[in-house]
Amino acid sequence: MQHADTTVTPLVRDAAEGRLPDWVQAKPKRREHMARVANLMRQWAMELGLGDDETARWAAAGYLHDALRDADPDELRPMVPPGFRELPGKLLHGPAAAERLDGDADGELLDAVRCHTLGCPRFRALGRALYLADFLEPGRTFSPEWTESLRRRMPRDMDAVLREVVEARIGHVVRSGGTAHPETKAFHAQVQAEAR
Ligand SMILES: [Fe+2]
Ligand SMILES: [Fe+2]
């Protein structure tokens, strides 16, 4: 089973403390965002009573998710698996970072990074939390009152918060038959089904 081994690797241990690999391509403002996402992830993991290793993996996911966000999309496109190669340039950084991290992080963490913008039906708590932390971190200026109210409900109300965020981010695209990635459509369907 892909997710069985969640051993904290040396890279993940370092990333949890904000020490990032030298191949990271992220500008200073981006690194601040990554740190805010990591802080939310750490806070939520602790509030959920997860252990030290699990908390380190959650914080590391926050620090690593945008590791290649400021790389040239033309450089990232050949790195990603065929199923992601047609994505718009801005969305290649998740799958590319997961490829770069393969071998240095566990499968659940890789899935979380790979699909942090698309969503993914394989997400467990870590992937869902990263998807939410990326959107809800307090540096975002989008709809601050709404996002603050959602942050206040985290992490105890994670599944309901996720439904609201997924609906706001991708519900209209999927319903209108727009060009959502298959992972995104499957994620939306999964989250909707949980509401019934
Ligand atoms: Fe991102
Ligand atoms: Fe991000």
C-alpha cells in the first residue's frame, strides 16, 4: 500500500523546521507564504493531537508545497508525468515538486504536494489539510472575513470546511462542464458525496 510508510526522512525533518533543499525555486514573498502555510499545518496537527513525527510531516508539506512555484514552467513540463503535462504553466509546480521529492518523502506527502492545487480523491487528512491551509493562510487577501471564519472552524470541522472551499473553488467549473482536471472532478465528486 502506497501510504503505509510514513517514516520521517531527513529532508522532511529539515523542511519541517524551514530548512529547504537547495533546488527550491521560490522568491522571498513565496517563502513567507510557504512558512505561513507550514505554521497553520503545524498548529492544526498539534490541535488534532498528532504525534511529533506526524506533526513534522504536516509542517514539511506546508514548507515544500510551493518549492518549485517560481521555476520556469517550460523547465517543469518535461519533469511531470503525462497525465499532468497539459496543465496550464502555473499548475505544473505541484506535480513537478512531487517528482523532485520522490524518494525523499513518503507517498502521502508526495500526493499532498502533487495535487495541492488540483485536489485529489486519494487525499487523507494531510492532503486535505494542505489544500485548505494553502487557501486559508492569513496572508491571502481573498475574502478575508469568510476565510477567517473558516480558519476558526479548523481543524475540528475540517470535512465541512473542505466542502465549502471545494465548492467555492471548483464547484462552478465542474458543474458547467468546464475544463477541470480529472483529479479535480473526482475530488469534487468525492467531497460532494460525503455531504449526503
Ligand atoms: Fe501552489
Ligand atoms: Fe501555496
